[in-house]
Amino acid sequence: MADPEIGYHEEPTNSNGILRARTTAQVRSWHILRKERALHALRHELETVEYPGVYILFEKKTKIYVGEAQNIYTRLDQHIKNPEHKIKEWDQALIISDGRPASQSDFNDTVVRRALESYLIKLMKANKYTVVSQAQTTTLNQTQRHVVTTLVSELNFFLARKNLITRLLEERGQEEIFLDELKALFKKKKIVVQKWGKYEALIQNQKAFIRPGSKKPKGWQITFRGRKPGSFIDCLEKGEGYLLVPRNGVLLVPLNQVKKVIDEAAFEQDTIDIWIVFPPEKVTLSYKSQSTDVTEFRLTT
């Protein structure tokens, strides 16, 4: 995540509890505690000019709310006085902008801010934060897309230097799709889900194993484990249930299809590794030298 063309500078926290940081490119930030004194000090620094930007509220470090605002000071003031119910106990905020007033700032474009907000929500979910805010759909023109792409690259570097993220989103189409989005997709497809869990679900009365996979040179590696009844390997051997891969249109592959590429000797092992490859047109699932086309099991294209 290092970028040799961008530098990073962070000042010590001042007497008002504000920690300022910036890159040598565009990003400027203020990390403040949930105290009116800190917010008033920030207001004094910004004077009376509107400063647009995005922000992250933290509650006990792992629960967060990502937002955007035309006037950062006004929005943070609202969050202090009338906090959102879903992040009522937030204790600190990270404000991100380019340090320029609205009349000059790239963050002054609402579409740009919402696109960055949406990106940050996905990025922070990928880094295992519990995100309680929802992304808004945006359509970017060519100029806006250029601005967002540039800022996203810089935000990745900046947040890594702040030690807030350790991983980036995968290339478009292969990024992990999270539970709230999966629920919405299954509802849209009218696929009945009786129970959702972090690693397992009950879909149309059959067990489904939810595995995003680990990126390896051969593709996305998924490991089957367990010998007990109802375990991943047990269900695979019986050909009962599903493998749910929340990437690239979301794969919902019946385990009887996965079993076709697995040799009988594999079921004597404690683990079985398969690989999934997502080329543009065709999705393949493989075990050792055997492979099968599972493109038809994508829920979206």
C-alpha cells in the first residue's frame, strides 16, 4: 500500500484533542474526540467558510459510521448534539477533505463525496469493521470518475499510514460482497433464505457454506474442512447443500456440482482445497487437474 510518490505527515495531538495529518498530495485530515471543545476549536480553525468532506465516526474502534457533508463542522455538530441511533455512543471522528473551502474543493461535488463514501464503506467492511451506514448509488461522469479514482488511490495510502486498514479492495467485480448486500440480492432473486450466519446459511432448506476465498496465484482458494456430520467435507461428500462465494456476481454452486471434480481419495483427508478463477466470460472451479465451468451459477453478471 506504499506509494513512493506520496509522503505523509502527522502532527502531535494538540491541547484541544485534535490530531492533524496530511499527505503531500491532496488529503488533509482532522482526528477529533467527541468533545464540543474540540469541535469549536476546529470551527475556529475553519473560520466561517464551508469545508466539504467525508468522515468516519468510531464507536469503540471497530463499529463505525461513514458519512459525507457539504459543511463538515455543521454535520459533526449535529452528530454530537443529536447522534444517529445506530452510532449513538461514538467517541471520535476522522474528518477527511482536501483542506480547501467549498469554492475550490474537489469534495464540493456531492456525487464525488457520495462515491467516496460508498468506497469507504466497502473498504472498511473489507477490513472487518462493523459499518452501520448505508452507501448511496451514484453515477459518475468522466471528470468525476477521474477525481474519485485519484482520491481513492490516495485514501488507500492515507488510511494504511493511519493504521486503520491492512487490506485493499480487490479489482472491480472480484471484491467481497457482504451480508447486507447478499440479503438484498437473495430477496431480489426470490431465493428463500431461512437463516443467515457469518460462515453458514440455510438456503431453500439446505445448508450453504459462505466462503469468499483467499487470493492465491492459482485463483481464489477455498478450503473444505471437518469430518463430523454436517461439516463442509461431509456435505461435499454427500453432495448436499451449496457453496456460496460472495464475489464476481455471487456464486451459489450446488455441492453435487463441486463433487464432480473431487476424486474419492480426497474424502480421506482432513482438508480439501479447490480454486475458483474469475475470467471475464467464464468462471471455473478446479481441484488438482480437474475443472468445471460454474458460470451458470452466478446470481448476477
